[in-house]
Amino acid sequence: MPLSKKNTPFLFPESQSTVLPDPTNFFSPNLVSSPLPTNSFFQNLALKNGDQPEYIHPYLIKSSNFSLSLSYPSRFFNSSFIYQVFNADLTITSSQKTNPLSHWNHRISSYNDLSVTLDIPSSNLRFFLVRGSPFLTVSHTFQFNNGQTWLLYASSPIKLSHGLSEINSDVFSGVIRIALLPDSDSKHEAVLDRFSSCYPVCGDAVFERPFCVEYKWEKKGWGDLLLLAHPLHLQLLSDSDCDVTVLDDFKYRSIDGELVGVVGDSWVLKTDPVSVTWHSTRGVREESRDEIASALLKDVEGLNSSAITTTSSYFYGKLIARAARLALIAEEVSFLDVIPAIRKYLKETIEPWLEGTFNGNGFLYDRKWGGIITKQGSTDTGADFGFGIYNDHHYHLGYFLYGIAVLAKIDPVWGRKYKPQAYSLMADFMTLSRRSNSHYTRLRCFDLYKLHSWAGGLTEFGDGRNQESTSEAVNAYYSAALMGLAYGDTHLVAIGSTLTSLEIHAAQMWWQVKEGGNIYEEDFTKENKVVGVLWSNKRDSGLWFAPPEWRECRLGIQLLPILPISEWTLPALNREGVGEGWKGFVYALEGVYDNEGALMKIRSLNGFDDGNTLTNLLWWIHSRGDVEEEFGHGKHCWFGHYCH
């Protein structure tokens, strides 16, 4: 069900995909009749053999051979990348097989925003894998020959024996909790002892107020609940709104920064409000309007002189959004004469996708996983950048939503006609519902523990999910909020704005590499100011489409598209062979701290990114206002950080 209950669900024609994996291989029968996650933190457990590791903080877990292996990962790093190394520190299995002929290693029997329950039916084992738990869910201490100390807790007496490479127990029925002792200090062991009797079985994130997310866990046992918070949790945690205690000295290491103990049954995370607006917040300088209007006239004439030839949902969406930007800029500079031509262009380009008449591609509904795919993607995993296997959905659909939102704003009659289709596109990645009769999975791309999106889709990766372009993720939720403005849907505005703010915070925390920061090692930090591709288990300076040396691409992919929600900065270009489109993004950022210098460079450009125009760059430069008044001295970076 889409976000707003008053909207009638619309479904695109049903797909018969020949390339999607079969979810019945790993999901329990009671789950497969509902929409299923396609970008979750446990996605590897549901793909191919289900035996690639996943990171649940602080452990990497891996399921194979009717067992579950646990690793407290070490880290390998150099100036180009950082990744966590999986070495099985502990493997849990059962010698008593209830069904030794079963060919299923595991079954996913339930999942939530913050947890997944994994069953190994042949061994009668059930694992409550809750993110951020120091326990894998009598005290027995055993030491490994690698210097690690692990603690084991059992809900009833258990008799253990051990050899050089394994620990065995007699017949046991109950709950076992296993935790790595992160430090030899007895205080850490005392903390684990104290909270060992209370264990979470699942966890959900709740949206009850704008710019606020509440974590709620279901727990069993007795006593208080201990979990681990990453640095962004700690930044947003509001102890005035919930009863929590932060254990500052109780820490585990992580690729995402130190994980710190937090005691409490629920957490309230409050993010900074962002203002979702159609136009720039400061307005365009009066003396600059003629130059923008002149560029507008040429760019709008260009719309009618060159038909869209691409059938790619990504590049097509960018061209729609590019045209929609022109309409809003025309409004802002009061050059309304061009809006009818833009409206006509948007109608002609958007309607074929919504009506299913676009030649060569189009949207379809996939009932197997529960979501929208493309015709091209239904038979080719590489088509549309993997959209047919649920890759990059928020990127592609975000561009379409931006165009739809603008067209609905300038033509409300059109907006009302195509509202069901518009809400279906939005609901594909923005549904909040957990109900089994929903047509789309809950928040397809957004990770409610990490607080940002993933883009990897139904592809198995040894390093887990990944995301490259944070700015296109921001654009997706921002565009959904704009659509809420166009339709007067305050709920959609609130959710879209909240996810936009969280995505921005996460980009600042993990994609932007700060001098003097303590999240990443110095070897990586001194060579990189922006992460290229961020994985759940890796940080890479390279991009999917470019090597680390192409820094203008690394910068640009974290900025495009340039919108009122964008406010960044970074260095000048000095590498030969840089494309004109990528130069435009760097000059846009330069314009935040050197307005006149950037303006001269933008005027000299001979080409633009396919989602950008001269009009849009001039609008950006001429709407920056007084730099020192707005930001003070120095170079202001995206959403509030300084770069050098």
C-alpha cells in the first residue's frame, strides 16, 4: 500500500521475469506470499548458495554447511581501500541432524528493520541475529589460540568439553549467548555478565514524528537490554526522549567507527530538520536574472530540437528531471513564457512510461519479489544498470518522481490524472507498510540501522550491499517530498524529508573523509576526501565507472543532480582529459566559496552532464548569496563541513 491511505493502488502490467532469483530457496513459505526485501542487510543470505558473509555489527556472520560461523573481523587497509577480513573465529553447528537429507542450509523465518531470524532446520538451531548486539544470542569462559576470549552464556546448565579446534556439549535445549570480550579489562566482562540474561529477538524502527526515528526491540529473558550504537546513532540519540544509558568505555571496533554500548529497550534518534523547497532558499540576485533567462531560452529551445533517443530508465529519467529543473528556474526568475513548452515536453516524455506505451522499455510489476522492474531488465540483468534485479531503484525512480512532481505542480489537472501511477513509482522504494497485502516491500533501499540507502539489489557481493552516489539517494527522497508538496500530502512530505535528512547525515559521517577524523585509518584518510563506493564491509576510493585518480568523477557522483537541496565544496581540476560535464559539477562547488571565478569557468564550458544545463549552473551560482555572510571564512562543504 502506498504511503497515503486515500490513494488507490495502481499496478503496472505484470512481469514474467526470466532473470530474477527464486526467493523460495531461502525464505520460509509463510513469507514468500508477501513483498520481500531486495536491498537488505541480510540479502546475501537469500542469494545463490546463501553462503556469503553479512555484517551485523560487530560480527561478520556466514551460513554454510548447516552451520553458522562468526567472525570479529580484522581490517586490511591502504591508501585506496579498507575492508574487513572474514576469518571464522567460531562455528556453531549441531551433531544431531533431525533431517540429514535436507538440502537447505538455512531458512529465513522472519525479519524486521533491525534483525533477521535464521533457522537451520536440519540441526534444530535458530539464530536471532539482531544488529548491534554484542551477543550472538553457568557462564563459561574459553580462550582461543588466536588470543581472543569469548564468553558463553546458557539459559540452563550445559556441560562442555573441548579439543584443540572445537568445543562440544552434551544434549542441550535452551538459549545460548556468545560474545567476544573486546578487551581484557575485567570491567568489560562484568558488563557482558550483567546484561547476558536479556536478549532481543527482533527490532523495528518507528516513524511517529517528522525528523525522528524510534528503535523498539522485542526482548526475552530478564533485566536491561544492551546493544551497540555506531557514531551516527550517538550523534542523533536523544536521551531526553528515551530512557537510555550510554556506556562510553564499552566499545567494539567497526569499519563504521567505534560501536559503543547503549542500555535501553528503545532509542529515539532525532535528526536535523531540512527544508524541502521548490526554489533556492536565498533567491537569485536581481542583476543576474537576464543572464539566466537568456540561457533558459536556449535550453528550452534545445528540448524541442532534440528528441530523447535513450531507452535506459536511468538516463531517460535524468533527462526528464533536467527539463523539470528548467520550469522551476523559470518560476524563480519570473520568466514564465517558457513554461508552456516545458510542460508540453514533460507530458510527452513522461506519459508513455506511465501508460505503458513507451517504445523499447517500460515499467512492469514483479509479483515474485514485489516491486517494479523494467521490460529490458526482465530479460537482461545488465540492462538499465540492473534495475530488473532491483539495483539502483531509488536513483532511477527519484528522477522520474522529480519530473512528475514538477509537472503536477505546474499542471494540477495532469497531476490528478496520473496520481495513481505516480504513487506506485514512489511506493516501490518508499512504502512504510509491513502488511502482507502491500504490493511493495518496506523502504526497499533505506537501511534503518545504518540510516542510509543501499543500491546493490539482488546481486551477491562478498562485501555486502553498496552505494556509490549519496546525492542521487538524497534526490530520491527529496523528490518524493516534493511530490507530497504537489499533491498536498503532508505525510509524504514528512517521511520524504526525514529520510532526506538521514541520508545527508550518513553522507557526512561515512562518505566525507575528514582530516583528523578517527573513523578511517590515516593511510586512507590522507589520500581521500570522499569515499567512492561505500560497502557494508568495505570502503573504496574507486568508482564503478572510474578509477580513483578521476577525482572529478568521485566528486560529481556525490553531487549530481544540482538542486536546491544541494549545498557542497571541493578542489579545482588539474587532470587532463576531464569531461566538460564533470567540470561543471566541480565549478558549481567552487562557486560556493569563489563565486566570480566559478562563474567565468561555467560560462566557458562547451558541454554539460546529461542531467544538467547551463541554465541550472547559472541558477546555482547566482543563488549562492553572500558567501562570508552565509558560511563565514573557509570553504564550505556539503551540508555543513569544511574542506581544504
